[in-house]
Amino acid sequence: MNNIYIIGVGLIGGSMALDIKSINANARIFGIDSNASHLDEALKLNIIDEKATYNNLADADLVVLSIPVDKAVSELPKVLDAVSDQTLVFDVGSTKLPVCKAVEQHDKRRNFLATHPIAGTEFSGPKAAIHDLFQKKTNIICEVEKTTFKLQEKALQLFSDLGMRIRYMNPEAHDKHIAYVSHLSHISSFMLGKTVIEKEKNERDIFDMAGSGFESTVRLAKSSPAMWTPIFKQNKNNVIETLDEYINNLKQFKTLMESDDFDEIYNEMQNTNHIKDILNGIA
Amino acid sequence: MNNIYIIGVGLIGGSMALDIKSINANARIFGIDSNASHLDEALKLNIIDEKATYNNLADADLVVLSIPVDKAVSELPKVLDAVSDQTLVFDVGSTKLPVCKAVEQHDKRRNFLATHPIAGTEFSGPKAAIHDLFQKKTNIICEVEKTTFKLQEKALQLFSDLGMRIRYMNPEAHDKHIAYVSHLSHISSFMLGKTVIEKEKNERDIFDMAGSGFESTVRLAKSSPAMWTPIFKQNKNNVIETLDEYINNLKQFKTLMESDDFDEIYNEMQNTNHIKDILNGIA
């Protein structure tokens, strides 16, 4: 795959472009982005070799669709309309059911692979693109059986070259579970940031008291609203379910404190401590 | 200060011992701990030079009291009873009002300095002790005026040698604000871990889907219940206030989602994004 089109030259698309260039010296990277200054920046940073438009997509061997999930749903059918029968198209969005639904009846459904690389940072835009972002990360693939076998093979080779391990899931299960292990974390972090900023707005010195623990828990509150708003919208029901459970657990903790049941608070924390073992599998 | 007594040879006490030895080749570190195996471990790891008991404290130049805050309140008066008029004693606990109250009438109140080094990791015990833990960290000192000037000077010299910057606060303000920037983060993290573990207890594979974002937000859920339970107990009223505000913000976010007000969700996240600038001052 030499003619690579990256639609959305931000953190994920840009990082993928950088790695593809390292893997394949013959790759030529074409960038498409609705944000003209991002496109200029990506060119300047040598993330892409050339600007392009949908009119050029017929020449593409690979199209990486790395734009916010609301845009992906509306753009993917147009991308499939424009590519050739031999082109592999994959998305990288954090919700999978809406994008799969958007193209289920499309003539070129078999050119598309629905993926979610579990990789990223709290930063965004071309400047956030980094080498080796995908090394040892998980890539979740949905509805693999709906993609042409030859294009599946090409995709798996690329993901392997990028250093990723693969998990297969159906899009419903993906969206349900990712709400717990990713979407909820972002909300808990944003609301923690909000709570502290509101309280301490007149006392900026207070942040001198904040240590690495606070920094770690609010890190995700730096994330892009343009990326996350459509994720919450598309995954509304699952996210609301996680929020309900999270709020209930917090209320229960508060009740334990109010009733001075610190033995039970100790137990709660001890029971949750085994997150250590679980996280050992992630890092 | 050559005769250094560390009461509680865990993460904070142990790390302080390691740095004091680096700063002062003549320092001799004596360890006191209710946990005999921790004491053996600290000796084996060369964190302490010798085991000791309160009977030896009359010889101490410095006593670092680095034990859970409930124990600190009951032990500090006994420590002050045992030391000489020239001994500096400081604690390192995450609540300051109870420890200050515990010794306000003590004959040797002027030997004591109430401090809170904003430093640590999610690990505990002697094995968790590391060099340079305090470099560029903030140390909050409360009621400095109640400590003998000469002992203040010695303490400030040590904190400066450890690489710390100093902030002075009264204990009430410390306990109120630290609830926001530290204690609440721990609860949000523990409850996030609990929510996800409960949901996914039968589907351990799901944690393959968790990325660095989840890891960052639940990191503090690895923390020691023995350390944190008494902190929440001592700072109950302030912590409940932060929990109330956090829960309200989460409920409001959920209401926005239920009413499909994603414009306002975007605004909420954008308003909180400036946590970036605030955090730049921390890291």
C-alpha cells in the first residue's frame, strides 16, 4: 500500500502517517482536512507529503478516516463512493455502532474495516502526532467478517507492523464496554477539574497544593471537546448507564462517611486495590 | 542534625531517610515502626542504619513522624514527651488541624513543626521509598509561629536541601483546600475503579480495552486504605463538601446528556480545558 490518504491529520491520523512512512519508504502520504491550517501544519511537520481532496481518492490504496465520530458517520459513505474497489478504508473512532450502521447498506461496505486503536494522549492536532504511538496497544476490530478477506489481510499486516495486538468484538459490545473503561474516565476527570476550578477560582495559589495525584486524575480534562462531545452523543445510553453507577457509588461512599462507617470505607478501598493487578496487564 | 529518627519507615519516611543520608554523610538513621517486618526491610534496604524505640528519642536531633494521621495524633504527644529541648519533631500528614490540636497545650509544642510535603506515589511501605521524591515539590507548613525559631531554621534548611519550596497556611485552610486538590481525587479514582470492576467482574478481557487514560484516572485507586481511611475520617466535613459538589456536577452533566444538550456539554468541557494552564504550574 503506497498511496496513503489520511483524512483528519490530528493526533491519531498524524501518528499513523509518521509510522507508515517509517515502515514503508515508498509510501506517499496525502492529507485531507477541513481545517486548512492543520493541513499546512501537517505538511510543514512532514507528517504528510501532499495536500489532497476527495477527488484524488480513486488512487488510494489506503484511506485512514481519523476525524470526530459525528463527522466520520457522514463522511465515510462519501469516502467509499470515491475510492476504488481495491482500496482499504478504516476508521479509528471511539464509537463503533453508529459508523457500522452508517455504511451497512453501502455498495462498498466490503472495502471498510471498523477499528478502534486504544491509543492516544490528551493532546490533539498535527503537533500532537508522535512516532510509535501504537506500539503494544490494542486495536479493536468490529464486524471483521464484513470486510473483503484481501483487505482484512492488508489491514492486519499494517496493524502488526505498527506493533498493535488485535481484539475482535461486535460493535454493540465495544460501545457498551468502552463506555466504562474510557468514556466514563473522561467525564470523571472533566467534572473533577470543574469542581476544583469552581471552588478555587479566586485562589489560584491553591493549585500550589496540588500534587502528581491530582494531575493524574484530571489529565483527561485537557482533552478536546470537539472530539469528545460527539462520542458522548453517539454513545449516550451506555454513557448514562456508567454515569448512574458511578454517581451511585459516590453517593454510597458519602453516606458511609456521614454515618462514620470508616471500617466499610476501608473495605471499599481494599476491594478496589486489586485494580493494581488489572492495570499490570495494561501498562 | 546527625541523629535522625524516622517513625514510620514507609514511602515518605523512607524517602526522607534516603535523601538525608545523601545530604549528610554523618547522619545516622534510626528507624521506629510498629510493623516489625517493615523495620527489617528498611534495614535490609539500607534506608535505616539501626532499629530504635521511643526510649532512645532523648538523643534525637530530628524526629520525622511519618505514620497514618490517626496514629500521628496519638503518638505525637508521646514523642514530644520523650525528646530533648533541642529536638526538632515534624509530621508529614495530609491533615493538619487534628495534629495541631493534639499538641496545642503540650509543654514541648515549640519543638514541633506541622508540615505536609505534597509528594508521594500510589505505593507504600519501605520498598516504595525513592531518592529525590521531594525535589521541586511543595511543603506546606502550618502554625510556623508556634515553633522555636532555631528549630524552624533547621527545618527550613533541611527542606531546602531536599529541594522543596515552602508555603505557609493555617491548618483550617490547609484541610479545606487539600480536600479539593487531593482527597477528592482519591475518592473519584477509587469509585471509578469500583464502578468498572463491578461491571466487568465476569469479563476480565474487557480490561484489554482500557488504555492509558483509564490507567491515569484510576492510578490513585492503588493507594493504601490504611493511610487514606484516617485521612477521610479526620477531614470528614471538608471531604463531604467536595463530594457533594462533585456529585452535583456529575448529575448536572448527566441531565445535560439526557436532555441532548450537547452544546452545553461542549461548553462545560471547553471551560474546564484551562486546567491545562493550571497544571503547567504543577508539573
